[in-house]
Amino acid sequence: MPPSASLPSLILLCLSVQSLAFESSMASYGARGTRIFRSAFVRSFVGGGRLTRATPMNIKGNTQLLFEPASSSTMRSCSGTSSNSPDESSNSKVQREWSNYEKLVRKLYMTNLFNPVKLGLENMDKLHKAIGSPMDQQDISIIHIAGSNGKGSVALKTANTLRLAGFQVGLFVSPHISSFRERIQINGEPLSEAQVEKYLKEIYDICEKGDIPATFFEVTTALAFRAFAQEGVEVVVLETGLGGRLDATNVIKHPALSIITSIGLEHTKILGDTVELIALEKGGIIKEGCPVLVGNNVPFETLRQCAEEKKASQIYQCEDLLGEGGEQVMIEGKETFEDYDAQNSRISKAGLILLQFHLAERMAESNKTPKFIMPEMINEGVKIRPPCRFEEMDIKVDTTDGDTSKQKNVRVILDVAHNPQAIDYLLAKLRASYPTANQRIVVGMSADKDLKYCTNMLLEFVSDPSKLHLVEASHPRAASISSMLEANPKLSDSYYDVPQKDSLNEDGRDVSSVSTQVQKALKLAAAENEMLVICGSVFIMADARESLGIVEPRDSAVISEVAGAGMRSSQENFSDTKNAKA
């Protein structure tokens, strides 16, 4: 070491090198997203002016830093401050060491900043083989589900029914609402933090030894595969992340059943600009010798040809198994609206009928006692809905009437309607389900949506801008309140928190706006006999649910401040698919 060099200067040099890679990775986010991650990135090194400990890790061929808190004498708080004396810490949050779970999941979220993401299965094939190819085991039956809409719901309904029938069931879905662990469930329960720690560390070690530059979604998929195999799961229900042909889940070779729920125009720069092209991408999950089930809202002839070319054993529609009809509709004036949940339940029922035969054969081959999926189990199992999909609940709100205090129930609906099609459906269902109710709406959007068009739909529905409450999430893809006001000046009479700017918050984002406005909206809804609808981006839902008093596992601020790092689209920062190979 040169005599003039000092430890702080070397650390700062290291930080500068990492910052260059960081800024390059974040360039596509624009100013706001980059600022959010820059502040989190800096706070990972600096806590209240104190340098924290940075541990060099050679992960998957890249020298990257796993950010950890400092020693106990300079422990970093969730707010990014640290102190040396009781006086300095008297107004700060409780300081503590990060848990191993927090370190590992935080590191996972930041993976894409260092490993550029390209579509293709090369990485995932290597990783799957490196962990022992668990999804190729004959004693595990796999249901693989793709689709533009409904795939998560069908996955949940299918897994829930199989659980009721007595099977050990693994479920892999995305994205999550409040905790990363929701993505990987066994028998309806998320993996424990201890399980995530154990299996995620194993995946990291395998990636390092094999020099596999796996991405966030690839590592997460491998984590699910590893956990399912090690925990003795009999049936695995896999939801694709995006598309199908090049999705990380598509390394499986022999699914018991492939399901394609629906096809719509989505992620057109990645999947194609027609429903036929998108259908072919999602049809990539069809495998030789395996049956495939498709919903009604698909270009059937395209998928039929795809199934024929891939030599699928058979392609089915729901009508082939359940007969014609059975679809529930909501009627609104002269228009009819299909009930998507009823459609998803119907697809799930048809899939479960097909699975009966496969599972019976598999158990007979293994000399196991057969388990039967009875009709009543199917009817009960498909009733479940994913959280925040027209999720209804009653919340007690303290109110006052003169000198009298009392509690009043407010009907609350949570829904992740975040684009024009989904918002149109949500509003139609509200009119059909609650034709005489007055509604108050809390909304937060993603920055890449048509903010003016979407908010105009909501304004037309409530008729009065003061019935809208604008919020923003801390996620880099979230639309700021400022951007919503700029996109639609008519929102100026809505409720929102005035953005406050500072050196680390140059655009004045407000990470507390969700809880503040949900509480305000609840009180106003109770006072004015209204329903409360909380809708928009999935990124606002964790804060909204916590503010409503819903008790559920939730990741800490240590994790949430970097959630979404390196992910521009719903799963990852994908490249062009033209030259990608399965």
C-alpha cells in the first residue's frame, strides 16, 4: 500500500468504481428511479456520516459488494442513520444488526445491477443442473401456467385444491405483495426466513463455484426448485414470470399439464406486437407428449398449431371437460362483463380434472395410497383469490358523533388494477356489485402507465376530484405524486401530500403517503358512508395493507429500499427476444 493511501480513501475508491457500474445499470430508469437507488446505494455504505463495512464477494464471475451493517458500535438503523451516544440516537429509529435473511434477500434484489439480463435459458439450464435437476425427478408432478392475465389466480386455485386433496404442494408465483417469501409456498404457507436463508445461500455458493451469472428471477426460481425438492413436495404449481418460451421456469421438461389462461397485448417490445406472436411466446411452455389446456381468451388456432408442432399429447379447452356454458357474467346497463374470477375458476376446474388421471397413475407407479380430488374439494378449493384482486374486507374505524365515540365498519376493496383494461373491469365490477354505494378511491400508479387516461377513468367514476387520494410507493417504477399532477391537472383538487424535497429526495417523493392517505380516506369514508377502494400498482399494496391493520409477514425497510433494483419490467430488465434461444 502506498504511504499516502489510507483505508477511507481506498474504500471511497472502491465505492467510486461500484458507482460507475451502478449508474450504467440504472441509466434506463430516468432521473427519478436512479435517484431512489442512488440514495439507497449510498446509505448502504454511509450511515449518518459513518462508513459501514463492505464485504467483497466474488459472485457469479463479478466482483460485487454485499452491503452489511457496521459492527455493533456503529450499527445502521433502517432509516440509514447511526450514532455513538444516547443523545445522538434519542430521535432515531431503533438500531439493530441486519438479519441474515435481510442480507441475503437484499443482495438478491441487487443482483441485476451487476448481472445484465438477457432472455434465454442457458443460465437457468446450468443452474438447474448444478442443483441436481430437481424438477426432472419422476416423483414430482408439475403444472406449468402461463398467460397474459389470470395465471397467478389459476395457480393459486389449483394449488389450494390439491392441498385440500391431501397432496404436498409447492407453489411458485410472482410478484409478491408484502414479503418476498410469498413467492414460494408449501401447502399454502410461505417459506420461513430460515428456509430462505438455507437454500438461498446454497444457490449463491453454487453460482459462485460454477461461475453462473444468474439474475434475480433465475436465482429465485432455483431457490423455489431447491426448496420444493428438499421439503418433499409431491406436486409443484409453477407460474411463469413473463412470456413462457424463454422464462426461467421453462427449464422443466415433462410437465403433467401446461395451462395457458389468456392472451392479450402486453410487454409488446419483449413478447411481440400481436396476440398471435404473444401466444407463440407463451406457447413455448407446451412440451412433447404432455397435455395442454387453454382458456377462452386465446387465439386458439395459433396455439393448436403450436401444440401440434411441439407434439403435445392433446390440447383441451374448458368446454371439452366441463361442457358448454357455466361462465358467470356481470350485467351493467346494455353491456355485459365477464367475471374474470369465474373464468379462472373454470380453467382451474378443467385443469384439475385432467390432473386426476396423471396423479392417479403417478401414485400407482410409486405404490402410494391414491389420493382423489373430489368434486366438493374442487368447488371449495377454487373459491380462493390472490390478495389484492378485488379483495373485500370490513375495517372498523373510530368515529365520533357529538360527544359519543363509536366504531363503524367501512367496506374496503383492494385491487391491483393498474392499466386501462384492468381499471375498466374494476369499475364495472364495482357498479355491478355495489350499484347504490358511493366510493372513495386511493390510487397509486406505476410511472410507465398512461397516468392521464387512467386517472380520468377514476375521476369520471367518482365525479368529484375530492373523492380521490393520490399516493406513491418508494419503488423506482412508481409514479410520483408530482408526475400524476403534471399528467392530469384536474387532480389538483384531490387529496395528496405535498411533495417535500431534500438532498437525497430531489423530486420530492413521499414514502409515507400511502399510510397517510389510507388513514385519511378511511375516516372520510366512515363519516360520509362510503366504500373505500384502494387500487393501482402492486407497489402500494404492502403499505396499504399494513395501514388497514392487516397482520401478515412483511419485509423490512432494509429489503424494501432496494426491492426492484435492476428490474424495469414486471420481472426483469429483458433484452430483445429476436436472437434469444430457448
